[in-house]
Amino acid sequence: MVAHVTRWDLDKTYLRTEFDSFRDLVRTAFERPDEKRTHAGAATLLREMARAGALVHILSGSPEQMRRRLESKLKPNLENMLRLRFRALRDQLGYKLPKLLDARVHAIPSLPAENEDASVTSRSVGCETLFGDDAEADAFVYSLYADVVSGHVPERVLMEICERGRVYPDVQEAVRRNSRLVEHAEGVERILIHLEGQTPPDSFRVYGVRVVPFYNYLQAAFVVHEDGRLPAEGVLRVGLELVVGHRFDGDALARSYQDVARRGHLRGVGVDAFTRAFGELESKQLPGMSEIARMLDRMPSLAQMAKSAWVGDDQRLPDYLSLVEAHNPRHRRRRN
């Protein structure tokens, strides 16, 4: 069976981890599981996408000594759906690209969804939604991965990118091997980049419309809802978490939609689905519903604005050879 896959970069995308200095690294490594903080709405969005049938895959460059603590943090929410991958590396191209290609080539074993026969133990990978952040090079690596999978990056160019990115020779060979084995398809549907470092969203336009920068996870939920990967109720549950746990009001929720729509990333569809989902949730008397109602009051006019601002779906091929020198913060510091 073909599964939709959602891949998450753990550090700074799902968990609020700090690796910017050795002191940060040590402090984070010795945090208890209950001390590790998830970004507002991240756990709810991941859980709701999994509930909708997506297979979840986590990547992490976290040090090995953090593995048990991170697994303990994740397990209460996700139990056995995750297949964790850890390595103490900061070179995102040399770590994440081969791991992504390897996961695509060999697929990922998974537990059956609730509506599937228990004899189903694995599913082949279909389209993917990738979650990353702006703290390292996720937009670059994820975009390159997407275009390798689609067959738009020739092997010669891919190897030159790896060479300029100072990827170790043995890792280059692994990339070459898996790039030959991967079945070419338009496999990556969306790349969502959490603006952890508050990078200006326009900085990501070089990667085309497939990459969507977002400030909070309700914005990401709106995008994957329009992609057909999250039901309207799941979006509203993310909104409820922001209201109840993080003091968002209805106007702040509406502004979240407005911002991502103004930047051209939403088509402005699905308002009726939100209204129906609200009616179903209302009977459960959940806290925060009045703020969801305030957001929905503004949705029809915001959806019209989204329709006029939508940039379309014509994906460009980034110039990876000119971008690769800037992909790793260490390389930038070395040049400066």
C-alpha cells in the first residue's frame, strides 16, 4: 500500500533544542524528558497527520547521548510510529541527504493504520511532506532531495554539489548509489520551514513555491489541509492548542492565516469544511472554542484575499550549485 509520509527534523522544528554553543549542547543533552519543550502546536499537528493516515519519520542530528531522553519525550505522543535516526553531526547536507534518500529507497516499516488489516506491516512511500527549520540548511537539503527524487538533478550535478558542500567521499558514494536506485517521481509535495531563527520569509523564494516558511504550526496546518493531508478538524485542534496552551486569541489565529495567505501559499479553499468541523467539535464543549469561532468569522474574507494572492504551483528548479556554498553555517564562518 502506498503511504503519504511526513518527515520531521526533530531539533528546532519539533523540539526547542539549542545547539548553537558547546554550553547549549551540554545543557540540552542532560535535560530530563519532561524538561524538553515542543514548539506550540507541533505535537498536535504531527499527531493529527498520523491519525489521518500519514506515516511519520523523524530525522535528528542530536548527539547519541540524547537518544533515550528524546525517545522518552516523543513516545508518550507517538508510541511506536516513529523510526528515530540520530547522529552527532552539524553538516546537514552530508547527514540528511543520504538519510532521506536511504529512507526513500528502502521505505519505512510502519504499524498499520487503524482502518487497515493487522497483517499489513509496511507500506511503500508515495508523496511526502517535509518539516524543517531555518536554523541550519533544511530548505536547501530538502529541496535538493526532492529534485533528486524527481530526477531533475543529473548525477553529475549532484556529485558536484556534494563536492562543493565538502561531503565525505564515502557519503558521496552512498548518495550516488541511492540516487540511482530511487524510483523517480514527483515525490515531495510540500516543504515546510519553521522560522525558528526569524529568517525573512522572502529569503526562501529562491526554492520555489514548494517551500513554505511559517511562524507557527497553525500556519503549517492550514497549508497541509489545503494539500489534502489534514482534515479540517485537525487544523482546529492545532488552533485550540494555541488558544488554551499559548494564549492566542481568535484575532491572532486569523492573523496567522492572513500572513501565510498574503505570502501566496494558500488557495483560500476549505472554509466550509472548517465550519462543519467546528459544529462537530462544539458539542464536545472544549475550552477555547469561542476563539476558534472568532477566527472562523473572519475566514470568508481572508479566503478571498488568499485566492487573489496565491502564487500558483509552478515549481522552479533552484540553482543548487550557486546555493551550496551558503548551505552550512560553518562554511559561512570560515569564509568570513
